[in-house]
Amino acid sequence: MKWLIIVFALLVAGAILGPISSGNAGYVLVQFAGWSLETSVIALAIIMIVVAVAISLIYALFRAIASKTKKGGQWFSKRREGKAERLLEQGQLALLQQDYLAALQAFEQGHKQQPSTLFAALASYAAQQCGELGKSEFWRAQAGKAYEEADRVIQIKYIESIKNKEPDVAVKRLDALLAAGLADAATLRLAAELYKATGQWQALLELLPKLQQAGLYSADEFDELKSRVYQKRFIEEGKKGDNGLYDYWRALDKSYRSDATVRLSYAAALTHFSKKEACAKVIYKGLKRGELSIEQVNRSHVLTASYPKLVEYIQDALKRNPQHTGYIRALAQLAYDSKDYSLAQRALKKLVDSEARSEDYKLLGDIYNALGDTQLAANAYKKALA
């Protein structure tokens, strides 16, 4: 109210002293609906100022009284909340458009309407981006811990907005977030997507434990992701030279080499480089040690008959349990790989009669095709697609 009194005093003084100093007070004639009013300019100015002050005082008094009542307080509170929400939306939109000055102004006004650590945190970030370091520090102190959360959310939004246009910049910003210890679910999910899209397989491999701990994927989804990451890393190392893949495999801790997903990924990488005998040895050792199940091996599609001990192991297992569908399926794959199509056909025919799967019909179609029976091959492929 002080500013209103000061302005009032200055206007009255100017209205009186101005005309007097010029020697001409002047007059005003107002006519309306048969009424007329004639007065001096000084008097009219004073009347208008008095009326304005009176209206302001009445409004302030009404607001003070209304705010004391329950309904009045609720009305003013909702009004402030509505303004604050609109200012928050304006500020967020300005941030996305990188208009940091407009964002700062919106967040500062929002804090006046509804003081909160959120507005303070956003104002601090916006001030920092537009070079207002003093304001940034002030609002950071007001926000406290909320600043870190707001900064993280804003940076994630920014990374998401540039990940397709500027993937390298997005990766660097994301690496900085992770290095700062910001590894919540949203950040981890974004990291997994971005690392896959940009082929950052080593970074994604190092992130796997946190992804598993966060529970962002089902067990099957995580195994699939883990398999893909390790296979890509093995292939990257294999491209470095003849011994690159083997050296990388041997450098892994024993606990990793005994992990089924990692071992099968290594076998798939060996197949990629046409090292079929080495692949078969890896599978054989995993089965013999109990690190792999025959079902896991079948699903991986890496079985090869290039190592006699693996073939003997499958045959011995079938002798002990002739009805075991997993070993029947494995025998069919080994027979197909060694081009013994008749044996493969007999094994699979027995299998599909008892337990039909789409991949079995697919392999059966390949076998019939190799035997030259295109009609039976076509029928098998149809069943695989059914």
C-alpha cells in the first residue's frame, strides 16, 4: 500500500503545482444526460485520483475479509493454483523451445502465485541456461534437493528430444547423468534404448546389472537383451583379429563363462565366424558340466555336428531316455547339419506326432526340401506359419 500512497501524493502535487506554475489552472466542462459539471483541471485530477485510491482500498478490504472466510479462502486458493498451473505449463513449453528467459519469468511468477521447491528448481535451471548465475544460485538454495530431481527430468526430456537428430550428443549427456549416479528407471530405460540404437554395446553390457536390478524387463526379455548384447560384443572382439574372440572369452570371469546366456552367445559368435567345431566344443562342455540344458541349446539354434563328442553325448542321452523330446529335437538338428536328412526326417516326424512346435515344422520343411519333396516341404512350412 505504501507505493499507492506515494503515487497519490506525487500526482496531487503535480496536479496542483503544474497549472499554478504556468499561471493557467484551466477548466473542464462535462455534460451527460442533462447533467453538467464544470470544474478546474486541478480539482478533476484530484477527484480522479481519490476515486482510484478509494476503489483500491475497497478492493483490498474486500479481499482481506473474503480471505478470512472459508469459501473466500478456497476461491482465492483455487485462483492462485490455476495461475500457477498455467505458468508451469508456459515455463515447460518455453524450456522445450529453449527460450530460457521466458521460462525463467514464468517460473518466477509461478513461485509468487504458489511457492514450491518445484518452481524454485525449474527457475534455477532456466536461470543457469540463460546466464543469470546469481539468480540460479538464489533459486537453487530455495529449491534444495528438489533441484537435482528437476534437473534430471529436464535433461532426460532434452535427451529424448535430440536422440534421433543428434545421437552422439544424446549419448554424451546420458553418460554424464549415469556418471553422476542418476540411475532411476526412466534414465536406465532411456540408456538401454539409446545404447542399442547407437551400437554402444560395451556401455550397455556394463549397464545390464542395473537394468536387471531395476526390474524393467521380464525374465525372458532380459535374457534376450543380455544374449544380444554379449553376442554383439563377442562379434566386435572377433573382428579385431584371429584370437580376439577367444582372448576376450578367456578374459571373462569363470562365473560369466558358466552363465548359460553368455556361453550360448559365445557359441553364436563362433558360428558367425564359421568356427563350427569350436562352437560344438563350447556346447558340449556346457551340457556336460550342467551349465546348459538341452532346451536352451535347441532354442539357440547353434547345434552343429562338427564335434564327435557332442554327437555321442546326444546319442547316449537318447539311449537313456528315448522319449526325451529335447534330445530328439537335438538329434534332428545334428542330423540335418551333417546332411543325414533321412535320420533327421525320422526324428522330427516322431517329434511332431507327439509335440508339435512351429520351429519343428520349419526344420521339417527344410529337411523335405533337401530330400527333394517340395510338396511335403510346402505342407510343413504352412504348419509352421499356422
